[in-house]
Amino acid sequence: MVAVFTGDLSQIRLLDILNLLIHERKTGKVTLKRGSTIGEIFVEEGRIIHGGAESHNGEEAVYLMMTWMIGQFSYTPDVLPDSKTIETPTEQIISEGVQRVEEWDRIRKTIPSTDIAFRLSSWKSADDIVLKADEWNVIIRLNGVKDVRQISRELGIDEIRTAKKLFRLLEKELIEVAARPPQPPKKIVGKVFFERVQVELTQIMGPIAPVIIDDTVAEMDEKISAFPKDRAAELVERVSSEISDEGKRLDFQKLMLEVLKKI
């Protein structure tokens, strides 16, 4: 089976892809790749019948993937899943998905990065605070130092759901962004490192290599101009996961290992 079309989520949203497949009553599989994370959505005659991503299945997996702003996608026709996990009408899923994407866009304006830390509001009176159990579970983890990523790991949920919980607490003015204590400057990798990664990856992946690198850096909430040395190995691992040929992937990793030793 040959993929009918492929592309980049930064150029076309998943919602638009699904609307096209629904309108044309297609049957097949949409595969999404975001770094090392892979998700799948199946449609049958224009109906969404299954979704899977990370530890999620069914509708929640579809809603999660709708918030992915970067990554690659491909559509393979005439493929059906081993089992169906979605019975909800597709129109309802799309409508709910639109609302969730709009909600996530609002959250991203307030919490644009996962390295932001929070603390209890310094001026909100304790008499005014009424907490639900899940809100308390978040608040007890806020110390002005832990960021969204760390809190997410402690809660055992993904960063999107963690950000939503924090956003609701911000709206209630129960918490505020913390001024984190000064950190010693991080050691960063230089321009030469990224040039070498791009050269080697281009030989394998072609002209899409710079896009893969840029998307991966953005996905890691970092910048090429100030990329931390201690995350260089993680970057190589994420980028290499985009190489489908196992032999070429191993060769790339061996080359990059030597590069990593020298930075």
C-alpha cells in the first residue's frame, strides 16, 4: 500500500486533514509522528473509528493529536484497525476537537512553554480559596521551582492536561508565575554541531532534514541559538527516530556519537 499523501503538521492541521477525509468518505489510516511519538487515526467511509497515541486510545487519543502543532503525517488508503474504539458520531468528535484546539490555543498564550514554574498567589486570601481534589493535587506540587514538565511527571499525566489544570488555577487567581531563582548559565552546543547534524541527516533524508531538526528543537521547547549541551544526545535520538531505514539510522547514530563526544 502506498501513502496517498504526506506532509507537515506545521503546514496543514490534523483537523483539516480529517475534514478532507470525512468529506470524501475515505477509508484508511492517518499516521502522525511527533518526535519519537507515533499516533494513528483510522477512518471508514468518512467516519472516525479508532485512534491511538501514547497511552491513549479512542476519542481522547484523537483530541490529543489535534493539539499537535508540529510533526509529520501520512495517509495510507484502505487500511482498517484490528478493533474499533470509537462509536461517537464523527461530527460530534470534530466539533469537540475544534473546541479543544481553541482552548489549547488560549492556554498556550498564557503558558507558552513547559519550563515555566508556578507558586500559590501571594495576595489571594486563603478565605477565598475553595479547592477541588484534583486542584489540590496540583497545588501541593507547586514550589516556585518545579516547571510544567516536572509537575506532569509527578501527576502521571501528559503535559497538555497538566497545562490545562494550571490554566484553570491561573484563571481563578489561585496561583501565579514564579520568578525562578537565577540558574547558572547552561553550557550550549555551538553552530558547528547543528551544521554537522544537518549535513549527515540531509544525506539520508534529503532536503526535509532542516525541517526535521527545526521541528524537533521546537518540540523540545528549545532554540538552536541556545541549545543546551546536556540535551544534545536527546536531540540526536529524536531526530534519528525519523529515519525509517534501520541500517541508516544506526549509521547516523554512530556518526553522531562521535560528534557528541567532541562537544
